[in-house]
Amino acid sequence: MMTVTGHEQFAAWENKVMPPVEEVRPGVWSIPVPFPNNPMRYTIAYLLAGRGEAALVDPGWDSDGGWQALKAGMAAAGAAPSDITGVVVTHYHPDHLGMAARLRATGKTWMALGENEPLPSQWSQDMESFVAGDLAQFTAWGVPAGLLHEVTFRDGQWDQLRAIAGPEIRLPSGALLPVAGLTVRALATPGHTPGHICLVDERNQLILTGDHVLPRITPHISLEAHGQDNPVADYLHSLGMMAAADGMEVLPAHEYRFTGLAGRAAELKAHTLERSGEVRSVLAGGSARTVWDVARELTWSRGFGSLRSFTLRLALAETASHLVYLRSQGVPVDIEVPRGLK
């Protein structure tokens, strides 16, 4: 059973305001960073103070306002950007990785990602190939021609993706963070992204779950050209690994802290399988011929017609991921799910 432990965070979430900076354990601080123009509203960064060194986990979306909030949070913890020796990012999404560049500008701060996390700067494609492959994928997925410009990447977006600098450190599952005075291990939890990691602090009985397990929502699981071959299967497997940390307090990257990790993981598994069941029901109707056909028959919080631009892209990629999963489970899936150039 899930129990809220971040009571002030929960109240802030309910009241649609920013939560306070808090010391969760001695030397472990939660620092909210604004996530502008997004329903999540903020990312929770975590400052882990070691012995003369410190790590900052998921520093948040890059913005001037976010930078001021992050610096103010660190100051409340008695630290400054120059005290951060390492930035650890649970996954490469910009609401987690974005501020890393500002922290690394000090010249003495390394960045770490999971060993299997892809970065656009490491992709071998040129811009034209990437954009063409993306367009070909969504065309094959049945997106109407008039909406292709909304869901596909443009040239300028390629430049933004490629600008993300690679990490100095890649963390395999089980590796300790290289920060003096800390005993925090990386745990590979692919699904939301290929190289997503959680961080396990056994001494403090804490687990930092990034976006893998959140208290209220289900993380997006999508099929991407540079992602996993079967992200839903990976996510379900990663959820199964959470039982070992059931007694720990959960520090997610959004919303609020809680306990009851195994129970919450079971809820997320049930929800994910329910979604696959809904996709299977649409297939059983026999009229769907493309990913688009399936997606428009599924349940969406505000209706499929309300989805636009990036949210529409995510909805289609989620639908595709469930089609791939169902096929892997032996369900007849006649719909082809091609991906863009890898």
C-alpha cells in the first residue's frame, strides 16, 4: 500500500504551487526546479552531499528561472554550484538533463548516465537522414498528411538534440557513484528510456526512481527509432525489480515522496497490461490497419482529438510500443510498425 511521506510536497502538488526545499536525510536534499509550460510543473533535483564532494541528481529543465531556483535550493542546503563534483542524470530527457550544462561549465563537474542511455550526439546519422527517417516512420504509421508536420522532427530540432553533450561517466547496473562519502548504486531500469537508471542509497534506505516509478501517473513508454526493440516488455521487467527495495522511501523526480514501492509497481504493471489489453481489443475489431487507426480508438484523458504536436507523437509512439509487445507475446498483429532510420 502506498503511503505519502512527502506531506509538504503533496500539499504543494494539490495546491498547484512549488514545494519547499527539504532535507530528506542528513546530507540528502530535495530541490524543486520549475518545468515551464508542462503539467508536471517541476522536476525534483536531489543534492547528495558526500565527504568533500557532492552529486546533483536530475538538475532539471534549462531556464534562467530554473537556474535561480536550483542555486537557491543548493544555498538552502549550504552548497553552491562550484561544490558539485558530479551530475547524475536518471535519463536523457531535457527536464532531467537540461541544467547539466550550466553545472558542468565550472570545469570540474562530470556528468554520468546509465550505460545504455542513447544520446543524439552519438547517433551516426546526418540531419537530412534523421528527418527523412522520422517522416517515413510516421507516414507508415498512418498519420494523415496534414498532421505530419506536427508529429515529426524538423531541422532546428535536430540541432537542439545534437547539442546535448555526452557524459564523462557511464554507469552500469550495480556501479557505485564515484563520490567520496556516498554509497549510492545505480540500478538499470529500462523502459521509459533504454538506459534509465534508479539510484539506491541503502545506508539511508532511499531509492531515487527518476521517472520509472511515480506516485500518481504512469510514465510514458514509447517506441522510438533509437530506443528499445520492446520497451513495454523492458518496463514490465524493470518494475519487477522494485520489490527488493520495497522497504525504502521513494524519491521520484516529480510529484512527491512515498513508501510502498512494491505495491505502486504492481499498480503500474496492471495499468500497463490493461493498456495492452485495450490495444488488443481494438485489433480484435478487425478494422485497424495502421498505428494511427489503433491510437484513435484508445482511451485518452482528453480524447484523441485533443492531442496535438508532441503529445500526439507520444500517443502514437505509445500505441506502437504496445503493438510490438503484443506481437512478442504471441498475439496476431497484422499491423506493421516500422521505425525511422537507426
